[in-house]
Amino acid sequence: MKIAPRLALAGVVLAAGGLLTACTGSGMGDMSGMSGMSSTPAAAHNAQDVTFAQMMIVHHQGAIEMADLAPSRAASTQVKDLAEKIKAAQQPEIEQMKSWLKSWGEPVTMPGMSSSSPTPDDMSGMDMSTPMPTDSSSMGSMPGMTAQNMDSLKAATGTAFDKQFLTLMIQHHEGAITMAKQEQSGGKDGAAMKLADNIVNSQTAEIADMKAMLTTLG
């Protein structure tokens, strides 16, 4: 950032491109950039746009599954609020990206990826210095969040959960930022590139917030 097949798939996504809906808005969960982010004609997109949308969908799903754990496990009100903001921001982005892919005549799921594939959150710490692939051939190795990380998070409660959640979500956000920067440099679709800008800006701010929370927790 596995909690679920989607999270495992989420690791695949980051490695190829990872996840962090991303959480939009300045601070935490601001979704101001989403309105009016409609898809553009099919001719205006390229392979990078398709890969970005397909991978970020899975990455966002991983973040949402992590956030779903917070209400029953977190001790910190701030952590619970952050989790809710992540869900509120990223679910609409997932639907928006699905809409783009459909309007482009592209599959919502990247070829070779399914609900039973390794999770995209394994990609949260991946080296993304090279362009994201447009197929699944190079998506086998994704360092980052593992099934063991998720099992540990699911087993944790109270302050221990808060610390693990923040640590993993920071990694997840870092992966999403790297994916978004790939879109900024190689994308073509205006709406997709705008979303990438929002992800970089909002998740960078959220990482700072989460690091501050970790410092407070000690």
C-alpha cells in the first residue's frame, strides 16, 4: 500500500507502474479537482493513459480495502478520518477512470490481471524510473507491501494499527505519486493528466500529514 485479491493485484499495479485515490485534494481527501473531469474522445488518448487508468484503479482499490480496516481497528480519530477521506476521494476516481477506459474502447482490467492476481499494493515501493509497461509481461516483481504486511495490519488494533496503517499508506501514496508522474510525462488525455496532477499534489500533502501523525504517535 493481502487483505483481498484486489490488494494483491494492487501490488502488481505499483510494480508495473504499486497505489495512495489517489487521496485527492489539498490536505486530505479534497476532491475539488474531480468535477468536470470528463473523458475525451478516443483519438485523444495513448497507451500511457490506458495503463495509468487500469493500474490506478487497482491501486485505489487497494487503498480503499486498507481504509476499510480503520473504523474497527484504529484508536486515533485522525487515522479514522483519514481512512474515510481516502475512501470518499478514491471511489469516485475509480468510477471516473472506468468511464474513461470504456469511452476509449479499452478494457477496464489490464490484460493478464484479474481479481486473483498478485495485489497492486506490492507495487507501493517499486522502482518506477522506467516507463510503465502497456502489458503485464513485466509485472511479476513488485517490492513493497506484501501479503504479510496486510495480515499484520488486519491483526493489529489500537495504536499499533494506527502506526502500521500510516506507514503502509505512506508507501502506498509514494507508489501512486510515481505512477502519476509517469502519466504527467507520457500521457496524452487531458483529463487523465489532470487527475495525475491532482494525485501528485494531494498525496504529497497527505504524506506530510501522515508523517506528522506518526511523529505524534511516537
